[in-house]
Amino acid sequence: MIHKSISKTFLSRPACVALLMLLLAATSGDAAQEARKSNHDTSTTVSTIADFHTASEAVLRSIPQAAIDQAKRKLKIYYFHTSHGSRVISGMQGLMGYKRGDAEKYSFTSGGRPKPGKLFFQEDEYDLSSGEKIWDGKVREYLKAHPDINVVMGSWCNPARHDHKWYIQRMEKLISEYPHVIFVFMTGHPNGDGENPSGDTAYRCYKTITDHCKAKKRFCLDYWSIETHGMDGKYYPDANDNGVAKGISFYKNWMSNHRAGADYFKTDYCAHADQPITCNRIVYASWWLWARIAGWDGK
């Protein structure tokens, strides 16, 4: 009697098997969907390009202290540049004197030996423009003599009238030869001639390089984007390398309503500019980039 009662209460064996299979399929489908969502968030929502979106003090202050410390601990950067490229270094120097705690938090050293608690740079005086035919050979020579270097970046002087696809090809060859080194791409400063796609213009340099970096997920410091946008995010396609577009000095106009020491920092020198905002913005983006390269997910 008991056996008969149980047989009526519980599902038959084939029915149990069918129900179990349905439950497993549903659970598996949910897990697969969650994995796809996670992969999508990781691979597409955080850029590898330090552009105008990253070039603000608000973004800088949002970077976790642990990410800043990790960049200072891990990275040894070889950076070759001339005058326009010095904006990175001028900005980093100015930032250290900006607000309380910045001297320690954003400390760096250039040349000599790495020092605890400081981001290490080794600078060299040539660039992608004047050294167009030799820069990659010089990089190989330096890496052979300094195997501890793990980040390489080089700037343009004038990015116009150069073979930007050849630059990309040589960067990719270096990436394949030195898998332990991060090679940072750079765009060049704007020249005031707008979105001119004909010939090897500054705009074409920007477009060619950033398109490649987006496709390959390469790290890039995007001078063009930073220097063609005002502090309010407005786009000035006709901007030159001094924050001026069609006679409008949009960086100086912004400065007239903001205070040095509270809203921006002054610099002793910002190459080819008569205002410091260009160097402010470049260093904000640069620290975001160092943190990303060192392993911060940008979230």
C-alpha cells in the first residue's frame, strides 16, 4: 500500500529525467549569457586610447591610489621626443606642485636609476618626424642595452607629411619582436587645417593611427583628440597646437573663469603654447594611460 502511494505521488522516472534536462539547459543558458555579457563589458567598454575623455582632473582623481602605485612600481618607460613631446614631461612636473599630496602621489624621475615610489622615465632626444627613417633602429639599440625597459613611446614633432602607415607597420614589427614590452602609439598635434584627409595631414595621422589602435586594442596617447577639444568637451576641428581655433583661444577663455592652483596648475614651460592647459590635459591623460598599462581595468 505504501509503495503504491509513493508511485502516485512522485513523477515517473522518464518524466524526472526530462525535467532534469530542462533545468540543466536553462542553467547552462543563463551561465553562457552571463559569460558573454562579462566578456563584452571587459573587451569593449574601456578604451586603450588616452583621448580627450581621459584628459580631465576629474578622471585623474578617480584613478585608485593602488593603480597609481602599481604604475610607479612596475613601469620603466623609454620615451623619445623633442619639443612637442616634452609636453608630457612638463605636465608631469607641473602636476607635482599642484595640490597637497600631488608631489608624492604623482612623483617620477627621469634618467639615472629607478627610485622607489617614483615612475621611471628614460628620455631621448629624437622623434618620429625628424627621425622617421631611423627611430625603430634606435629603439632596438636601446632595448638591447637596457633589457629592463618595459614601455616604449615616441612622439611626433609635426605629424604632417609623413608615412603614417609605415609607422604602424614598424610599430607592429617591434611588438612582435619584443613581446615583454608595451609599445605606446601616439598621434600628433593639430595644425589648424581641420579634418583634411587628403595627403599625409595631421588629421590623417590621427585617423589612421587611432583606427588601428581601436582595431588592435593598442595603447595610444592621442594628442590630436586632446588638443582639439575644449575643457567643456566641445570639439574644435580647426584648432592649432595652442588651443586656438579660428581666432578663438578656447583654453585661455576657460582660464579667465577659473583659478590657478584650484582648477588648473601652471607650468614653467609648455612647448609651443602660451597657456598651461595643453600640458595639464596631456598629463591627466598620461597618468590614466600609465595606470591602464600597469593593469588597472579603467573602471
